[in-house]
Amino acid sequence: MKARQPFLWGLSFALAAGLLYLFLRKAHLARVVHEAREASVPFLLLALGAELLSVLLRAYRWGVLVQPASRERRLRYSSLLRATLVGFTV
């Protein structure tokens, strides 16, 4: 399994680079930079905080939903949070 790990890392980076290229190939980067500079920092911080709270609450909700089917007495919140974040990534 250890021999495959560098290959998987390389494949992951190649896939990420390819997808990033597809995403940015038609973007007007100068305009993106201009709009980013014009953005309201308080609103961006508010949106970031709301998203963080949303992710934390979703992980808690998964714990409430999965707990009755779990063999463990109590599910670790860190495990629930990791699973939630992986779900967003996929």
C-alpha cells in the first residue's frame, strides 16, 4: 500500500490542476482581482462565519441522525466533522 501512495498523491494533484485549469481558462483574471479588491470585508467575514456555523451544525445533525444506529456509545464529534467535510469535498 505504501508504494501506491506517491502515485495517488501525484494523480490527485494532476486531477486538481486539470480541474483548476478548466475552471479558470475562460475567466477574466484581471476582473476577478478587481472585484475581489472591491468586496466588502465585513460581509465576507459574515459569510465565512455563517458557512462555518453551517458546517458545524450539519456535523452535529449527522451525529443525532446516526447515533441510534451506532454500535459505539457516543460518536466523536471530530469524526462526524471530518466525514461532513469529506462529503462537501466530493
